[in-house]
Amino acid sequence: MSALDQSSIASTRTDDPVSPRKPWLRITRWAAVTVWACVVAYRTVTDGFAFNRELLLLYICTGLAAASIGQGRRVLYVVRDWLPFALVLIAYDLSRGAATLIGRPTMWQWQAEADRWLFFGTMPTVWLQEHLKLPQPPWWEVVISTVYMSFFILPYVVAAVLWLRDRNEWKAFVRLFVGLSFAGLVIYALIPAAPPWAAARCTPADVAGGPSGPPCMFGSGRGVPGGGLLGAMQTSRDGANDWVERIVARGWGNLHLHSATALIDQGQASVNLVAAIPSLHAGLTAAVSAFLWTRVPRKWRPLLVAYPLIMAFTLVYTAEHYVVDILLGWLLAAVLLAASNRYGARRRSVTDEVDLPQGLGDRPDRLGAGSQPDHVAGTDAQRRAAVAEFDSR
């Protein structure tokens, strides 16, 4: 391949030409990053960790903007590129009550029956709390509380790292994250389903007709006849409550992260309470692990296997989701991951065809007199036109 062909192809694979950095821009960038780090550190010490996703998104965007100073137009891309994540958060807030607006009844009993069928008459959440729940949270509940909360943090951190390192990988991750999130939200609106902790507080009479927010679900499981729809606990550890509880945040009591616990309680009270099928906690966790599988060193792969499994245990033990919710979340993640990979492969094939048509670079006779090309394929305009045509299909 001639040097001219190589340079023309290389130019199509760079978003912005790399210009020499001016010293004052480099100094400004590092000063901005230092100020950002100091502000985040100060707020973390005084107000606690950024478990709030909106605040976390603000931290990430301002940090990326600071790190992009002096790198051409990259600093201007922060708002545009991170808008999909903001739209997902807005959609989550708007999804509350969507099923009621549409007029869909909430499913209360199907999931419980499915779990009993899967485990030969045993309700997994009830069994786990019978055998594992203690009066005070043991050390391992700190782990599961942290794993549960990682759902609200890890995808954004992964996206931030990819945004800085590889724009194409970042785009692939955004397609997966946004596609999975919005697919889940659509399903929640069409098929609202109550989680186990709510079923443990309500009886069949309480939920007749499929209400989305009956008064029983805002009470306690203490004294509910027969353990509600979930079934009663037959045994319990010494001193532990003998009814199913929603206990996902109590592990942080050991770390004195009471602000984080309060934030989770506040968030749980404000989101869609009947958005259980499929479990996005399980689906997105599995999707992130699968996405990173070939992108991290092999030594990290055991963690990528353990992460979704620990998340699944957490969701069932703490009464956040049924096992069937988790299986459906994994299935949705697999479908969206396959679709995203196929789209990415087709998109790359289109750009590769434009960048390097058959025979170009291997046939010097394609160059005219004076070694000037009669046709140089893969110009930026051609590449963008081809991608735009593919995306419009």
C-alpha cells in the first residue's frame, strides 16, 4: 500500500486531527482536573459518597470536560455524548405510574408461583432469610449491599473510562446500556410486576384486581397472615425477625454509611415500585460483565463471573427480585448484547468497505501520471455518507 493511501485511510479513522499542544492549555487542563478532584474529594468527605446517580453523572461530566481541555473539540462533546445517560435517568423518573396510565394491572402471584415451580415448592427468598438472616447484619451483608449499589455507579464509571480511551468502544457500550435500559422501561409499563418484599406484605385479598400501589405494600410483613403471597417463614435464626424483610441496605450500618442507607430508602420510595420483570439489576450486571470479558486481562475474568452471580444472590436474599425476574433479566441482556454486537459488526463492515475498497493499495496501476491518484477511496465525506446511509436503514 502506498504512503498516500495509508495517510488517506488513517485520516478517516481519526475524529479530530492531533495538533501540537500549547503549554498553557496543558497547564490549564491539569489545573482544572486538580480543582475538580479537590471539589469531589471535599464533597465526599463532608457529604459522603456520590450514591445519587444524578450527582455521579455531574461528577463524571465535569471531570471529563476538565480532562478534555486543550484536546480540540473533545470538550464540546461531553454534553452531547452523555445526554443518553441523562435521558435514561429522566425516563426512570417518568416511568413511575406509566403502567397505571396505560391501564395495565400489576402481576402479583405469577412470579411467586414460577419460583415455587422452579424450586420444587420452596420459595428461595423465604428459605434464604430463614437460614441466613441474623438480628444484626454480618460482614458479608456489607459486600452484598455494595454489590447492589454498584448497579447505580459501575456502568457510568465504565462509560467514562471508555470515553477517554476508545470512542468506538464507548459507542458500543452506550448502545448496550441505553438499549437495555429503555427495553426494560417499556416492559415495566406493559407488564408491571410486584417484587417479593411487596408480596410478603400483602394477601391475595389485598391485591385482587392487580393494583400497582395497594396500602399493604407500604407497611410491614410483621403479622401478615400466612406470610402474604410469599409464604410464611417456618424457622428463623435466634433473634432475627421471623418475617421476610427488605434488607438490601442494612449492611452499610456496619460501615456507618447511614447517609447512603437513607439515600437508598429515599430512592426506593420514589421509583417505580412495580418494575420487577425483568430485573435490570441482574440484566445490566450481566451485560457489563459480558461486554468487558474480552476487553480486560484474563486475571479479571473470575470477577466478571462472580459479579452477576453475587448480584443474583443479593437480589433474591434481600427480597428485591424473584429468581424468575433475574433469569428474564439475563435473557434480555443476552438479546440486547447480541443485537448490539451484530449492529457494531455490520457498521464496521460498511466503514471498512469505504476505507479500503477491493484492490486499492495493492494495485499501483490505480495511480495516474505523476503518481497522483485518480481516485482515493475512504475520504472523510465518503465514510460519513456511508455510515449515515447504514444508520438510516
